[in-house]
Amino acid sequence: MRPFYQILQEFKDGKVDVLINLAQSDERHQFADFTVSHVVVNGATFVRKGETSIQTESDFSRKPIIVLQADLAHDYAVSKGWGKQPALVNTAAEGLNLLATGKHDAMLLSKLAGVQTL
């Protein structure tokens, strides 16, 4: 399995014709047509046990965060200016392991992917 950012780029380049479970956004509507939604996936913020300094979205602007490269959470974090540069990872497991090291304060990830990985 290749990292999502590579597959997404191949889709944009016309090398891949169909992507499943591509989250919708205004930016993505510029290069993709979407079918009727068949699943709703909620985003989540994962923090280390006992972490209390993140209470609202505005707290992300001062915190080092982790996102999956090319994920909708990545696009959203960049658009909001959160963290000077979010740490980019290729998998949920890689990101959650990085979070556990204590060098970052949160990971933005779909709740389903995060819970399944934990």
C-alpha cells in the first residue's frame, strides 16, 4: 500500500481514475467529481493521556500537531495556519507513535482510523 498523498497526486495527474472514500472539500471539488455520500466520517483530535492544554480549535495555533499528508485534516490545518508546519506522516500508526513521544501535542485524524489504530 502506498501513502495516500502519492495516490491522490496520481489521481490529479490522471493516472488513477477512481478514488474511494475521498473526503469532500471545496478545493477537492476543483479536481474531482463526487458520488452521493455513502458514509459519514467524523474527524477527531487525539492527545496523550492527561493532556489538558487543548480545549478549542484556537489552541492548535500554538501547538505542534500531526496530520496525515494530503488528508483533509492536513488541508484544514494549513488553511487555518495551525502550527507553523504540521508534522506530516503517512499512516495513522506512524502519527500516533510520534504523538506518544511527546514532541507533538495532538494528531488530527478521522475518529474511525484513530480508534482502529489504537
